[in-house]
Amino acid sequence: MYFSHVPVLLGETIEALDLKPRETYVDCTLGAAGHSSAMLAKEPTIRLIGIDQDQEALNRADYRLTAYASQVTLVKDNFRNLGSILQRLDIPKVAGVLMDIGVSSPQLDDAERGFSYHQEARLDMRMDQAASLDAWTIVNTYDQTELTKIISEYGEERWALRIAEFIVAERAKGSLDTTADLVEVIKKAIPAGARAGGPHPARRTFQALRIAVNDELGALKLALEQAVEVLKPQGRLAVITFHSLEDRIVKEYFQSLLGHCTCPPNLPVCVCHNEPVVRLVNRKPIEASTQELESNPRSRSAKLRVVEKL
């Protein structure tokens, strides 16, 4: 079973998790198990729970982690259900949780999955291929207002309204079935001057659709809350994000757990009684080194934030 996968910020992530012998760790977004295999190689006595909603990813991970089969448990589920997953496994607390958010390299590279604007395929973008909602449904059935909202909020695309208008106009002539169909519409919608010299014109719209199809931001918010809850004291949560929407959610949630007083400044004594739940392991997000950027361009937007439970 061959697959190409280069995990981002690998060394930095393993160091940040501060692995302890014979403890239990969770990789919430297992993917091709790049981070997980490195965790097991670093500390071979740990137990690892690997979660992914993509059955193909679980198959790849199962193959890659064969040598550690006795201490690895793979679970097909969404990491938004982290708490209930651990309950089913009778694991009350863990020493560390890793989340590597977003689409994986194997998913991007598999043209048939419909994630990539560089390869033609049916509009899909489902991480869980058993899910009912796909990109085709959003593109061909959502009204202009809904499309604009998705592309603007999740893609941070300045041309969202115009792209939505063009999608609705084009699909009136016939459904937009493939990634190539959608790319062509986006190119028509964005003025040539705005496309020149920048990233691929479809990048932000494809990101937005992928996030909407998989409810990625909603899942992230739920998973963060549960991850902190299931950590042991001194357990660590490490989160890798790839765009500003994800990073903002993680940063703001971590800040909310630092115990900052929220009382009005004119009160003589604190009445909110906010107590810190975690400490920041890194004040600023860890980003890819120059060496990693040269060898793996997909790491350019990656940011790693880490907290330790008190």
C-alpha cells in the first residue's frame, strides 16, 4: 500500500506533546498516521487512540502502524465526539491530545475525492464518504445568499457575492458537476486583474466549500472543549491549523482558559473568580522552519499552538 504523506511540524509537535511512558494519547485527526507513527517511535510504550472519519485514511494508518497493533486503537468517527469515543473505550483521562486540522495530503492528492481545484473530479469534498452532504449539493442547490455567506465567511473571499451570482447563473443552464466546472465559473467571476499574480482563484472558494461540507469549524470548537476536559493534569493539547479561521478559534479558546479576570474595571474586588485551567506552552504559534518550507510547501500556513492542563 503506497501513499505519499509528509506530516507538518513533526519534530515540533512530538516535542510539544512531551510524551510520557505508558500513558495514553489521542490523535484526533489520524490521516496517514505520520504524527502517530512518530509518537510511537519516540515513546514505544504509549497507548494510542487514532480517530478519523475517513475510512481510507484509517486503512492507510492501519497499514502504517502494523508494528504497534497491540497498543493502537483505531476509531472511525468525527473528533467532535472525542468525549463519547473515550467513554466507549473506558478511558477516563489521557496524557495528550493532538489535532491536525483540515484536509490531508492523501485526500488532496486523490483526484476522485474532489478536494483539489488542480484535478478534475465530481464535486464531493466529503471527509466521511458516508455523509449525505457533499459539495455538489451546496453548489447546485443552495441559494445565492447561502452561497455568498459560505464563500465569504469560510473562504474570506472578497469576490464571494460575484462568485455566488455566477454560480447561480451558470447552474441555471445545467448543473455544475465537476471541480473543473466550478473552477471555470470562479475564473469568470473574478476579474482578470484581481487574478493576476496571486494564488489560484479557486483556492478560497474550495476551502469554503470543504469547511461547509464537513462542518469543520463546528467540529473543532466541540473537540477543543472535550479535549481539555479529558486531559490529565499536566496533559497537553497540541493543535495544528492551516488558515486564520481555525487559528483564531484555537487562540481565542486557549485564551479563555487562562483565568483572566472579566470583571468591570471599576469593581474594587474580583467577583468573576475565573481560575486558570491551562497554561500556554508556547506564547506564539510555532511555524515551519525554512528547511521544512523548502521541502514541504504545504507547511507554509501551518501554525502549532499548545497548552498544558493545570
